[in-house]
Amino acid sequence: MNYYQMPSLIKKIFFLITFNTCLFIILVTGIQNSNNRSKVDLLIEKTVSLPIGFITGTSFISGSIFGNLLLLNFFKKNE
């Protein structure tokens, strides 16, 4: 990776973290009065009862984080 590309990479990561943190804060404040709850069935056992909107929102935010991390250019391009 070139030295001059580093500030661009840092800006992208900073924007990624800031944007998804804001989404999570909005999700938590908006979900406080939700009564629809469900359990997530994991491989070993089930989780505690969580609001359905929280489960959907956190899966969207985690998909956003991992999708953006895949698009970042961490590897050196052949010149």
C-alpha cells in the first residue's frame, strides 16, 4: 500500500465506524418501547428474548460493517 493512500483508508474506516455507531444509537433509542420479542435460535441454545426490531437492526448494521470492510483495499496492487 502506498503511503499516500493511507489517509484515504483512515477516512473510510472512520466514516464506517461513525456511520454505523450513529445507526446503532438510533436503533437503541427507537426500540425502547417495543413489545414484540423473539428468541434467536443459535447452534447450542436460544438467546434471551430480544425485540424483533433490534435483531433485524443489528443484523443490518453488522452486514453493513462487514460489507464495507470487504470493499476496502488492504492489499497492495501490482504495479
